[in-house]
Amino acid sequence: MPLDGGIIVTTPQEASLGVVRKGIAMFKKVNVPLLGIVENMSYFTTPNGERVEIFGHGGGRTEAARQDIPFLGEVPIFTEIREAGDRGVPIVVSAPQKTAGQAFIQIAEALRKRLV
């Protein structure tokens, strides 16, 4: 089956980005185009609305720019994402209008633009 390309998913901190660089090198070595980088666990929002960047923030975007690979977006830490996954119903199906669902929809849109 033909492969259109690969997507790299990382967390923001440097320890993860070291592994990402190896993954990028592997994709390049086997001539698989890189469609983009996604930053997972990018931040957490407390119940009172405070944004907390537990693992740092922006490492995925910075590495995408450094590697000249599109940055597709960031996925925050939301309990709803895990709960939806545990139920077997993706958050984009169960709550597409919520912030957590919108994060995935925005990434999918950015990826769709890359594939057209």
C-alpha cells in the first residue's frame, strides 16, 4: 500500500524531541515524506481556567520550524480525551464543539491541506 507520508507526534520537552529527531532521520532515510509534527500534552487547563504547561510548551513547533516540517497543531491534556477514548468514541465524535474536540479537528484540517 502506498504511503503518503508520516506524522511525528511529540511532547514539548527536550527529552521527547531527541527521540523525534531520530524518527525524522529514519523517515528521511527511507524516503517517507513528513507531513507534519503534532505536539501532544501541550498544556493543561485547571478548573479555574489557568493554563499550566506541565511539560513545557512549544517544543514541537520549534522543532518543526528547525526541521522545515509543517507544524500541524497541539493537543492539550483534557480528561475528556481520555474518557472518550476509554469509551471507544473519539472526542471529535462525542464532543466536536468542545476545546478538546476542536484541537483534533484543527490538526485534521491542517493535515488535509497538506494532502490536497
